[in-house]
Amino acid sequence: MSGPVTDVPAVSPGPEAAGSSLTVVRAVGLAAGYGPTPVWAGATFDVRPGEFVAVLGPNGAGKSTLLRVILGLVPVRAGMIEVLGDSPRRGNAGIGYVPQSRVLDTDAAIRGVDLVGFGLDGGHWGVPVPGRARRAARELVTAAIESVGASAYARRRLGELSGGERQRLLLAQALVGAPRLLLLDEPLASLDIRNQGLIAQLVASIARARSLAVLLVGHDVNPLLPVVDRVLYLARGRVEIGPPEKVVTSATLSRLYGSEVDVVFDRRGRRFVVGLEDEVTHPHPLNGPAVKRPADHPAP
Amino acid sequence: MAVHLAVVAGFSWNPLSDASAILSWQFMRSAYEAGTVVALVSGVVGYFVVLRRTAFAAHALSDMGFPGAAGAALIGVNPVVGMLVFTLTVGAVMGMLGERVRGRDTVVGIVLAFSLALGYLFSSLYTGNSTEAFALLFGQITGVTTWDVTVTVAASAIALGAVAVMYRPLLFASVDEVVAEARRVPVRLLSVGFMLALALAVSAAVQVIGVLLIFALLVTPAAIAERLTRRPGAAIACASGLAVLFVWVGLAIAYYQPYPPSFFIVGLAFVTYVVVRVAPGARAWSRRGLMGSWDTSTRSTSPPR
């Protein structure tokens, strides 16, 4: 169910780690959705190892749906998609996944380290047996916790952790099985601006160090712009992908959102998007059929 | 009701002689055997009931045992068999509904009330009075026969074995169902499996503590343990240990008093819970975990990046 315990995260992937091709995700003319009508269509893109891609777009545009297609949880309606050289399937050990933040139990006798450990052997039957394999698993968990800088609070109860601390531990859980693709669904939601920047930088540095491909779903593009390689926009049933300097422009965003969006630059040449503030809280009605969210992903 | 002993040797403050006096009676030996097994399994299953926040569903499930047992007695079948059939069926249905059972407190409550009424009807049809119903509702541990002990041990052993097999994926799915499902953990199957284990535990426990008081063994020790430790394994061990302690001490007190053992078992559990909640320092325990000092030794002091 999870990757082999001996699979220590490699700093640089060997030739076989990249699979038959150099792409981690390859989509051609992809369309997907829960009902007969796709949420979006015509998605053609590649994601390469070590690449950090931000997935952006208004509420209900189908950002989580894209991640769930890659996870094999939502069927493909048209086109094709290859994940790690194969068709999408549930329980792919090569994928680390952090879903939208949910209410995790507050008082329960369960700690951050236990949560991280699920990423390694949470799917294994039976009670853990003390021994060599158990010690090796513990070391992997400790290493994953250190890699996200969460050692100081990993042994606290889940309910005592702040949103940022819990997000780091969930990231460690996704990383502990040494995946080659990381899918993060709104990891910056409900974090303060400082933590948003910290988590975005952390993900970027981990992706580079491990040649890990990352798809990060976000609402606000600004904390992500300094660290991502490319952005993938989903809006009004369409998909647009490219480097920030090509996609994050006033013209492209205004067209995608169907409203006035400005991209401005500060004195150091950094890009900022303005005019989407309302989008974050008040999504525009979509053209075409209303998008139905899956029951387990209620609107925040 | 229980055979209340008018002629017993008084309490002597000598634990050994007291224990041998208590255990010289066959019915007390049976009570201790059944009670210990039930307490052990209740502590284990109770941890997951608390973790999964299904306390009300668990309570309803145990109440389903009442019409099951009373109905079986009415048609001449062994009540324990009727109880097992009823709770296992209801448990399977609840497990299949899974997530949807939570937050459906109204529906669960309505079915619960009707099942209690049904049980009352069945038992009054059977005996013409409510003695039978009373025993099912509040337990009759000192009336446990050796055959009952065998059934209790068998049901408890199956429930314990099932939880042991499901342990890791059940823990994963209980804490974070979304990620567990994406990682191909059979979330729905585990939900059904857990409810079946709970049905077995509940059926075993009814003889000891009764349908209405089952919470004292199922939920209270787990809720106390949750405040004393933060490690899942330690919490399970702590819950089981406390449940066993409550049963042992409760039975011993009841041996010397003309009051029902169920009351002392539930009372001990309740008082301990209150003490743990309000005692000075209880807050700090729950923060640190009373048994948390074991793992803080390995805790890294490096500051977060």
C-alpha cells in the first residue's frame, strides 16, 4: 500500500527513477468531472521531475478535481493522462498527497509523529511489531519530520498544533514514503501571510533537493509567484499553463477570469496580481453548467 | 436481581483473604472472569469509539441488543444469540452508512427510542413483568453462568482479534479518512469491520453491565486515558487497565454491600473521569501526557526552521 520501507529519499533521481519518459504527469486533451459534463476540458501539459507547478483558478473551477484525477479518484472523461508512466490508479505509492485541510480530532490521544507514520505503514494490516523494520521506519519518520522542520512539536497532540504546524506534519506524512510526485491541495489556506511564504519556500526547496514534481493548488497566486516554475490556471472550463511571466499577465488573467485583473510590478521587479481579491471570497458564477463539488470537499 | 448475600464474612482489609473469600463463590469467579474479559475488550474498542467520535452510534448499537435479547427469549432462543444477531446486523448497516451516521443524531436517536420500546414490549410479553428487561438494561453480572462466560470470552476474543488485524489502517482511517482513502486503505470495509467488532464487544458487555450502562466500560475509560497519555498504544493499554480496575473494585465493593455491582462499576468510572477532568494539574497532564515523559527524552530540541 505504501512504498517499501527501504526506499530512502534520493537527492537526485537515477535514470530509472524518472521512468520511461522524463515526465511525471503527461496530459493530452484531458477532460474530467464527476457527472457526464466535464468540469474542464482540453488540458494538455507535462510536469517534469523537480518542477513546482501552482494550480490556480476560482472556486469550483476544478482544481481539486485535477488532483483527484491524478490520484485515480475521479474518472477521465476525454483525452489521456499518464501519471509516473502509467494510467492513474488509487494508492499509487509514488504520489504524496495532502488534501484540503480538514477538521482533525482535537482531544484524541494521537500525536504528530503518528500522523507522519501513517504515510509509511498506515495501510499495513496488524499491530506494529517491534524490531529492525520498526526502527528503520521510525528513522524514516524522524528524517521526514526534520526535513520539514517540525521536530520541535511532532510529539504533541494533533489538537495542540497550529494550522502551520499541522500543515508541515501533513507534508512530512506525504514525503515519508519517498514519492516522486507531490500533490498539495490548498496547503496555504487558513495560514497567515508569513506562514504562507514559509510553506511555499519549504515546498520549493524540498522539490528541488529531491527532484520531486509538485502540483500545489492555491487560491492566492502572490505568495506562490516567487517560488513556482510554472502556473496552471483552470477557469471557466479552460486550462492554461506556462511560466509565470507568460501566464500571469493582465491580458491572460483578465481573459481567464472574465473580469479586470491587473498584474503589477514592484521596484524589485516582482510580480503581483491585483483585482482577484473578491475572487477569493466571492467566486464568479461560472459559464456553462454549475460545478458540483464532491460531497467530501465542501466549500471552505 | 443479583443474589445479595446477607451472610458473608466482613471486609477485613487483608486483600488476600478478602480476595479468597470473594472468589470462593462460583458465581463470583464467573463474574470476575466475564467482567475482566469484557473490560479488556471494552478498553480497546472504546479507544476507537472515542477517536472516531461515534459514541452515540455505539450507544444506539448497544441498545439494539435489548430488543434482540428480549425478542429471542420470547421465541425461545438464547438471549445472547438474539443480541448478537441484532447488534451485528445493525452494526453492519451503520458501518456501511459510515460517515453518514455521524451528524445523523436525530435519526439514530429515533431508532434508538423505538428499539428500547420494542425491547420493553418483548420482555413484558415474555415474563409478564419487567425483571428480565431490568437485567438486560442494567446488567446482572452476579447471575453470569459458566456458559455465559464461554460466550463472552469467545465474542471478546473475536472482537479483539479483529481490532488487532485492523489496527493500523483503522487508526489511519479514523484520524484522516480522506488521505487514507487516497492511499487505498479500504475505508468503508474498515468502517463495517469496526462496527462488527463493536457489536461483539457490546453483546459481550451487556451481561456484565447492561445495555444502558455500557458507556461506563466503553467510553469512560477511553476518555480518561485520552487525558492521561497522547500515544495511541498507551491510551489503549490505559483504557483497558482502567476498565479492568473499575470492574474488579466495583465487584469487590458490591460483594460487601447490598447494592448492584453495575452501580459501583459505573460510579468508579465516573468519579475517576471527574477527578481527571477537574484535578489541578490535569490540564498539564493532558498537554504533556502523563506517560508522555517516555518519549520526550528523544524529543529533538532543534528550533523549527
